[in-house]
Amino acid sequence: MSLTFAHTVTERFLRYVTIDTQSDPNSPASPSTEKQKDLGRVLVTELKAIGITDAHLDDYGYVYGTIPANTDKKVPVICFCSHMDTSPDVTGKDVKPQMVKNYRGGDITLPGDTTQVIRFAEHPALKNQIGNDIITTDGTTLLGADNKAGVAEIMDAAYFFINNPDVKHGTIKILFTPDEEIGRGVDNVDIKKLGAEFGYTMDGESAGSVEDETFSADGATITITGVSAHPGYAKGKMEHAIKIAAAIVERLPKEGCSPETTSGKQGFLHPVGIEGALEQATLAFIVRDFTEEGLKEKEVLLEEIVRDVMKDYPRSTYKFEVREQYRNMKQVIDRHPHILEYAIEAIRRAGLRPMRTAIRGGTDGSRLSFMGLPCPNIFAGEHAFHSRLEWVSRQDMEKAVQTIVHLAMIWEERA
């Protein structure tokens, strides 16, 4: 069957990125910021306008919608999911997207802050974009392609399905989540209401990539209780909690166990916060590895470092706590190999070369997989995310839309 696409994904994307949806890790609310609902309301309005009558935004900031089946076959219900929030790392307020049409190679200097340059030598994916239209920011904010590209792609695919009833598919569920960037993207998702059997997040990088593996992740907190004394009379008495914390950080491995010195399947220990005073200080770490054995090894190493430092402070104490964050979704997806096979075939039908890769991070799909919704990750086209150099190409987003459509068709064909 020959498919004709409207190519409206870019227009959708350019609308969505102007809405500030930055999440806040320090907020206990759900969603962490009410402004995420601003985009949610826009999406619900647009979904209803194209004919998805059950589209709605719940109190927690999740958007749900259903594209009804148009086939007599019994097809498993599949879900396409993207997150609406943007990273807390860089402001997402007053995003001013720019488009470099018919990119011919070379560096891209961003007009709002000319010190921000997307350098050809530092962004190898640019070599695959010659002739494409590249969307960037003006250099003063992030772009929000992570993950408004995915949102726009799912929205454009929904528009396609509603307007092409001759394209057969099973029931398709749409899920847009808040707070993915702060690790709380599925905290309040209603899996029963969603009613899907399998899912796909649209939150990957290069066109053609599909990811079935993520880090496994823990958080570690070290609370140090030192010994307080008046600084004028502290000799032989004071044991400063901040200095103990600093000594722990200083003794972390300099090579092979930190984000800045690892790649591929290597994990790491990464301090993400330190606060305190003389008597008490707290260190927060994230621990990442592709295996649970690797996580345990790094946690044992971290506590050994703490114990060794504490020998120099005999009257001080510490508490070491580890909490699970998410696990490698490969453990679940490997039990359902057809999910990945269908995605690879859909990418191929969209005219791309499939690339199976692992994520040095996590997605909503990591936790959804362990909540009963096996959920690999498909490319959305986003690059240099969490930075002012973030970019995406129009053509890659259009290929992602085509991949979604072909994927739904394949599920119906194979039913």
C-alpha cells in the first residue's frame, strides 16, 4: 500500500516547544509543575479536534486517548508514549526555534548567543543531515525536542490514522506523561485505564534507532553526623561533616567509574548533590550499570570508600541508604521478542536502516516494562538534549511518524 503523509509534524513541534513545560525535581507535587498541564490541555484540544473523543487530561498531568480499531482481526492493544516535560538542567522558557533549511554542512552558530555553536566536528550525526532542514534554538534556551519531537510525532500519526481509515490497525492508545526528566514519569499512570498490552516510547535519538536496553539505576544517600564544637576551642574536638563529605568525593575513582570517563556498557557512580553544615551533611549519588551485579559492585565500592574515610573521624557516624529507581527493561522485553522485531521491520519500511542500541539512561519505558507494559524505545530524532545546542531535523521527525504508522499496520498484519 502506498501511503501519503501530510508532513505537518514540524508545525506541531514548533507550536509545542514554545510552551514551557520544565519539570522541577525539588517539587513534591504531581505533576511537579502545573505549567506542564498547559501543553496537556493543548494536546487534548487537538486530539478531540481530529476525532479522538475520549482524549482527556487527568489531575496528575497525564494525557490519555484512544484511536479505535478499524479491523475485524483481534489485534493486541498497543500504546505510543512520549513525555511532555523538559529537563531542569536548562531553561525551557521563551524558546525561540530557528530552522536551517537545506543544511549544507559545517558549524551552526546560534543567533541569540553566538558563543553557542553546534560544531560539525563535535556532532557526528550532522553528517547524515546534509540537505535536511535542522531546527535549533536561538542559543538562550534548550529546544525541547526531548521529548516534544516524540509528542508531535505521535500526534501527527494520530491525525494520519483518523484521516486514512483504509489503513488497517488495532486499537491504539496514546499516553503523554509529565515529569519523565526527574524520574517520576509513570509514578501516577493508570495502567488499567490505559488498557494496552504492549507499548513504545518515542524518545530516542538518531533516525533508525530502536532501543531495548537501559541502565539499571539506584540512588544512594550518605548522611554524615560529625562532631560540633566552638571553632575557637575546636582543637581535638571538632569533626566537620562537610569536610568528611568532601573527603568521600575526593576518593571516588578518577577513571572508569564516572560519567565523564565511561561509555558503552560501562556504569558509574555519580554525585548529584551535597548539602550540610558542621554537624551533619548529606551526599546524594546516582548509581548506574546495565546489570544488577554491576550496581551492587559500585554500591559496595562506595560504602568501602565511606568506611575508609570515616576511620579518620572516629567519633563521627554515617548512614548509607540505597533505593531502587528503575531496572534494565531488556529483562522484560527479551520475553517478548516480537515487539522489537515489529519495530525493526517498521523502521525498515520507513526507508531507514534499523540500528539496535542501548540507552545510557532510562525512559518511561524502563518502568512501564516492569509495570506490565513491555515498552522499547524508538527514535524521535532528538540530538544534544538537555543543552542549548539541542537540535532535530524535520525529515527525521517525518520518518518517525512513518515508523509509527507502519508499526501499527504490522501489528494488524501479524495478528
